[in-house]
Amino acid sequence: MTKTRILPRLIVSDPDRASAFYRDVLGAEEVFRAPGDDGRPTVVELRLGGSSFRVSPAVSAWGWASPRDLGGSPVLLEIDVDNPDEVGERMTAHGAEVVVAIENRPYGKRSGRIRDPFDHLWIITGEPDFGV
């Protein structure tokens, strides 16, 4: 049987800081780290629920550019959570910026968009809050 996984890799200015951010605000668990010759990680793998993603430093010689290098992020990362408001508040408390407010949407979800401190864009989504 063949094992196949997709592991998105977020290119960031500081993998250590990014790993700490995703652990603190999303509850991700660091499961792998490969240090480079200078001691800085070349890759950090994080597990979030049943999914994994990686963070690596921007390295222009390898063609690895961060959203800041590109003038914005060409990718939206979507995370489905129990309480999108709580996750959005934790993200902004740790330096993220609200792009689109988290609110009930006409398509039956509560969602909004957040730009993390590394300029990656996240859609935070969950079930609607009918008490709002």
C-alpha cells in the first residue's frame, strides 16, 4: 500500500517564532525539527488535529520566498474550529491582523480572515453563533 500525504510548507522569516505562534494560538504540536548548519531550523513540522504542516525559512537561493518577499500571500489556509471567535482573538492577541471580521455568513458558517504575523492568510471557520 502506498502512503500519500500533502504537507503544506509555510515559508516564514523566522521558523522558531512561527512554530511558537502556531503552537500558542492554534494548539499545534511540534513533531519534527531539522536544524541547519547554523542551528536555525530548515524545517519544523507541526501537527494540528489530524493534519500536519511545516514551516521553513525564506531562502532566496532555493527560491523559497515568504509572503512578505512576494508582497502578499497567494494562498489561503482554512482552519475549521469549534470556536472561530476564540481562535481569531488568540491570533490577534499574538500579533495577527483581522482582514475580514469573523461573523455569521449567509452560507451557514461563521468565518473571517486573519493575516498572521508572517503574512500568511487564514480563513477561520466554524458553526454559526445564533446567540450573536
